[in-house]
Amino acid sequence: MSGPVSLQIDRLVLRGIDPADQRALADGLKTELARVLADPSMRAAMLRSRRTPVLRLSRMTMEPGMAGARALGKGVAKAIGKGMQP
């Protein structure tokens, strides 16, 4: 598949995240989503356009601090990638 991949997340609900860690979580999420969506196998699976109105992820834990928030963001991105696969 050539061309850009478009992913729109209307709402991401995260309970219990310290406001000071939100930027680190967002950075981890963005970085890992870019990697996941650039994977050739993922791009092949996305040849068929599909919409997932709601994607519910399993419970995840977060270690304290910015490193924990970044790791949680990466974990969320990986789970989104798995949820998007047929």
C-alpha cells in the first residue's frame, strides 16, 4: 500500500494519569503508533478500509513517573495495532 495511513482517535480515556505525565504518555503513544502503522504486515492488513468505532483495550498498569507513562503509551499503541488487525 502506498500513501499515508490515516488514523483518527476521537477520544482516549485514561483514568489516574498524573497531569505531569500526560506529555510523556502522548509521546510514547505517537512514537509507537508510527512504528506499528509503518510495519509492512500492518499496512497490508489495512488495504481494506475499515472503521472501528470503539476499541476497548484490556486493563494496563503504569509504573510511576514519565518513563512509566511513556511505556504505557507504547503499550496502548501496540494494543491498538493488534485491535486493528482483522
